[in-house]
Amino acid sequence: MRTKDICRRLSTRRPTAIALAVVLTTAAFATRYAGDFEELGTSARAIGMGGAVVAAAADPSAIYYNPSRPSGFTRTSVLFLHSEDFSGLVKHNYLGVSFHAPLQSIGFAVLQNGIPNIKLTALPDSTRPAGPDNRPYVIREVSATQVVGYLNYARTLSPHVAVGGNAKLIYHDLGVGSAFGMGIDLGATLTPMDDLDVGLRVRNVSTSPLFWDTGTQELVMPRGALGLAKTFRMSRDRLTVAFETEANLEGLEFTPNYGIEYGFREVLFGRLGVYRGNFAFGVGLRIKRFHVDYGYAAGVAPDARDLGSPQQLSGGFEF
């Protein structure tokens, strides 16, 4: 069953959800966009910084952004994210845990996207187009769910080099078709001098396969990111400036992201960024080993700007 067949059968409670269903089913079934379900992010801090954290991720969201960075954590840490994307139509959640040991770490994470109450419809007379005398009727309601599970390992090789990787399992259930898949992500962090990091990540380096219950197979193509982050310290405050470029390795399409973060006494944080050409901002609060962050990015879906902008809330703790 291909994208056009599924989209023809979908309708929802609101007109914008029809476009959303097209976006997600296209992402799931078209090979070039098969990995777009994994592009909504896992950290409100990262969104506030324009997504430019491949060299600056500092909590279990790093499992997603750069699998090598958890090796530099000093404590075991937990992060949870909840996001209402596309005017609340998509529920996006992430839970990550990273267990610290000297010079290495092991972590687990789960990313989930969901759209509830998608109505499947049919025409009384399937041989004629829809019209006043041939109106669609609801057959049943379904929910679309996409889940990715990550197993992360990261190791510090020297004071200047860290490497890491993820093994992951992928599950899609669109209500009218399901798929399983698997993949590998790789990352590295270089620290040529104090307070300067260079990050590299290749997601789905294995060209991850998706096996649909229809007997068809799709491939999630690799996507890379290369960036740097520089921190300037001012007494008890700090300013971090970050830049990265993302690349679709199939079409060699490059997308720059920019971000800054100001930390006041390592308690209050303000963030600004440009995320895939769109304005982003965020704020954060840290009290001892607990933190909470909010991030907003304007219109990050180029083909669906009228559906609203992502707002993300994440929080976590260390122990």
C-alpha cells in the first residue's frame, strides 16, 4: 500500500490534520523521507539553541544528537521531553537515561511520535469521485505511532577525543500498515582546546531498512551533522556560541543551524537560535541537580507551516 492510497482514505476532525497525515505518511513510505519521523528533536534546550548542539549536547538528549557526548558526563542522568507539534496534533515524547562510569557511559532512550483519532473513510460508490451525492463516511478510527529505541555506548579515548554509537530498533504503526526496522548511529567529539568542542554525527549510517507488513521495504538514508561550540566564561556566568550544518547524504543538501546560550550563575539560562532557517528561542532553570527547559521554533516544517510551530518542554536530573 503506497502513500497515495493511504492518504486517500484518511480524514480527521480538523482540516489541518489531513495535511499532517500526508506529511507523516509521506515520511514513512517515501525512501528519501523515510527518516523524517526521527527529526523532531529530543531536547527543549536544543530547540532553543536552534538545534545546533551536535558539539554542545550536555544531557541524555546527546544519545540522539551525538552518541559520543555522554562519555563526558560526570554523573548518571535522566531526561524526559514532551512536545506538542503542529498545533498539538502530534504528541512527541522522549525518555533518555545515561549511566556514567570513568571514561565511558552506557545509555538507553525511547523516542515516540503519535497522532490519535485519525478517521478512515470510504465512498459509498468507489467508482465515482466524492461529491454531494457521494459523500465519504467513517469506517473506523485509528492512531498512528512511531517508536525508536536506542542502546548507546560512548567512550573517551583521550582528553581530546570521544567516540560513541547507537544500536536502535524502529517500529511504525500507521493504523493501516506497520513496519519494523533497525539502524546504527555514530558520533565523535574532538576537543582541541579548553571550552572548544567539534562534534560529528552520522544518523542511520547503516542505511537503516524498514520492513513493511505489505512485503515492501524502505531505506532510511544517512543524515550527517558537523558542528562546533565555543564557551566564553565570565566570572560565574558563561556564554556558549554554537554552529552546525546538517546534511542529507543522499542529495547532499546542507542546512545550517545557529545557537547561543547565556547561563547566569548556572541557574538561569536564555537561548536564541536559527533552526533550519527559522527563529527559535528558549529558557531554562537549574536548581542543584534538577533542570527544566522550554524551547520554541517557528515553522520548522517547510511544507506545513500553517500547522503551527513546535513547543517543547523537557526536564531531568542527575544522581
